[in-house]
Amino acid sequence: MKYSLSLSVVPLLLSVASAAVAGRPKPEFKSYDGYKVFRVPVGSDASKVSGIVNKLGLTTWKGAPRAGAFADIVVPPTELAAFSKEIAGMDAVTMHDDLGASIAEESTFQTYAAGAVNSTWFNSYHAYADHLQFLRDLQAQYPTQSEIVTSGKSLNGNPITGIRIWGTGKGKPAVVFHGTVHAREWVSTMTVEYMAYNLLTNYASSSEIKGFVDKYDFYVFPVVNPDGFLYTQTNDRMWRKNRQSTSGSTCIGHDINRNWPYQWSVSGGASTNPCAQDFKGLAQGDAPETAALAAWLKTTKANQGIKLFIDYHSYSQLFMTPYGYSCTAVATKNTEFQALAKGAVAAIKAVYGTTYDYGPICTTIYKATGSSVDYVNDVIGADYTFTAELRDTGNYGFVLPANQILPTATESFAGVRYLLLNMK
Ligand code: 0X9
Ligand code: ZN
């Protein structure tokens, strides 16, 4: 159903949070009750698993099935019997036995009392309005070294809101973190928020953190796709794209991370089908969010320089470098990027033993055109550009239990710390 976000956001959000607690989701909230999610080894010939997915009209969580990889497949109750028959003998593992139940558990948001910023924030996921309040409260607690910033507006007019953090004076080179460009990747929101929280709350007590914050201006944007994120909390937890329509199609959404105006026309790294999860848009930069973020990055680069940019996603536990658009093009600073990525994943692992792989996007995950990292590296010219896929590797995927938020964020900070200590 369609409705005006601006008029209905607050009551809907409140009701989603309380409905989840009461076990009565709103009728417009897509039910995943009885849906199962399976992780299926694809084997050497991807056409077999692709064939099953297409025949039964199923969706996958991490792109089309690829040879030698796993396919994470969402199966509605109506297709379960047929699916089980098709995958007999294939060593499938169940990720979610009841996706609806997993979502209900995950969506039991802790009440947030405005004003009280402390680490309990990271014990649960939160409604969008509370994320904005958290940023305002954090800023209010450190009024002389932070300010609320926006990098433009979403299609539906939601400001892309962030917090700017500085130490001895503002105007130093920027370190920029983006979260939640893909609406359903909720742990990325919390992880990016943790960066801001950690920098501000430890500035006074840690000389190391003081050193970071005195050297750079940190710009932390937890939700760069607010329309999509809101939609995951009001209508469909599994929404990925923005909420843009496309003429000639009834399908909604452009993938903001396939829409950046660089190497956008290269084929094979995005879809031209408006119904696809990775729809690239009709023209480069035609997603208002992509255009706004690109313009903001340009201005920020011109004003103060950009030292580091990281785009946080989930899931797969990867720490990646340019490029996504080509598996043969090599970034000018590739040797240094790989050394830094290697160090970052070692630092991540040292905290709780979590294993990340690293490497260029195209050879590490898949070919992706019009993605943020390629644009920020080659067009903006940030000194260092990375993108992370956070936890996990396929037990829970996008619906990661809340008790993994703080560990995910904590180890992620260790990766950032390594970069801040080792970038030239
Ligand atoms: O498909 C994507 O955009 C990323 N995977 S995800 O499941 N989070 O959607 C991988 C591409 C990585 N590129 C950038 N993050 N820039
Ligand atoms: Zn993503």
C-alpha cells in the first residue's frame, strides 16, 4: 500500500515497535511468517540452482546464484514442498526456520528515552525516529565538538542526517562513514553510529582517540537511504533499494549503490530491470540520494579534503577496495589498499576471532557497477576508500540477532582504528 511517509512516519513507527512487542504486526507490514531461508551450495554449474529459483519464483539475498558460492534463498510456505524436492541431496542449511519469527524477535526495540545516550543503545535495533533522536542527543552531549549535518534529501524529502565530529578545531581532512544505503542492512546503521559514539565518549579519556579526532573531521551518516530504511520498518523488512518509481514499470526502487555516476554504463554489474534488487536506474545519478551524496562528497572534498571513506553494508564479513566495475582494472594505490585491508581484517579478528576476507570488490564478492567506492576513489579522489560487509557469513544474514550489534560494532571500530593509525 502507498501512503505519505511524511504524515504517517511517527505513528507508524511507534506502532511497528509496539506491535512487534505485542506480536500484532500492522496489516501493511509484509508477513514472513512461515517463510524459511536456506543456504544452498551452488556447485560448479550455477544454472541448476538458478533454475530452481526462477522456476519457483523465489528471491535470493546476495544476488543471483554463482558457481562455487552459496545461494541464500528465501522460500515462502507455499513453495516449501516443491523447493525441498528440488534441493534433495544438496546439503542445504537452514538459516531461518521461520523468518517472520526472527523478524519479530529482532524488531523488539528497546524503548529509547531521549537524552540518555549510553551504550545500552547498542543492545537493540531502533525505529528511524529514535536514530535521529540518538544523533541529536549525542550532539547535545558534546556541543562544542560536534554538529548535526545533512548531505541532501531523499526522494521523499527526508534529510540524509549525520553528525560531524572534531577535536581541537573543525576543518581538518574528512573521514566519512556511510551506513544503510541498503535499507535492510540494519547492523550497518548501528555500527556506523558506534563510530560516532566511541569517538565522542572516549575523546576525553583516550589520548589515542583524541589524536584521531584532533587530526580529522569525522562525518558519520548512519542511514543514507532513509526512505528505504523507513519502509523496512513500516512495510517490508526485506526492502533494499530507495523508493523511486520508474516510468514504464510498476516496480519501485533504484539501487543507490548501482547508480553512482562513474562506469555506470559498463554491462554485467547491475540490472536494467526495474524489478530487480540491483536495478541501476534509467540514468546515472538519477536516484536523488546518489546525486545528493555525490554532490556533498564533492563539496566536502573541495572544502577540506577527504582522507577516508567507508561504505558499510551487511552481510558476508568482507573488507573491500576498488574496483567493483571491473575485475581487471587495478586501483592506482592498490598495493597500499590491500596492505591496509589486510591489517584491518587482522585487527577485526583480534577482538573476537571474527574472520573477514578482503580484496577488490569485483574479485571478492561480484562485479558491481555504479557503486560508491569506485566513484569516491576515482571521481572524488578520497585518499583511502573501502567498503565493508559486516556480520555474519550466513547464519542469520540480514536479520542478525540484536546481541551481535555491539560485538559487530566493536570489532569494526578496531578495523577503523587500524586504518587511522596506518594511513599515510
Ligand atoms: O551488492 C552490493 O551493493 C554489495 N553487497 S550487498 O549485499 N550489501 O548489497 C556489494 C558491492 C560492494 N560495493 C560497495 N559497497 N560499494
Ligand atoms: Zn548492501
